[in-house]
Amino acid sequence: MGTYYEQRNYVLCPECKEEHFSDEVEFLDCYEGDRGQDVMKFVCPVTKKETESNVYRGRCYGSTILA
């Protein structure tokens, strides 16, 4: 038995102020911002509105593995 950690990218909705994993929102578009950062357009699962956010890297979460 052990703990498995995975890094996942996330976005921050400016409307509801919640973090959402980028693979769990409805993806609309992605482009490079003026400082080279990745910006993702998506539909917020809370507000149901189109919005955009920088893509933040490396949010860790763990799962217990039963062996």
C-alpha cells in the first residue's frame, strides 16, 4: 500500500474564484499570452459562463494505492 501523487494543471475562474482542473472543464481555446504564459478559454462548471485564465502547473493530489 502506498500513496501515488500526480501533478495536474489547473485554471482559476475570475467569476466564482474557484480553481478547476484544466482537464475537467469544457475547453474552448488556448493561446500564448503576452508574457509567454499559456492562457485557456473555458466554460466554468460553476457559473456556466465562458471565461479565461492562465494555466497553472503542478497542483498535486494523492491517491492511496491498495496492493
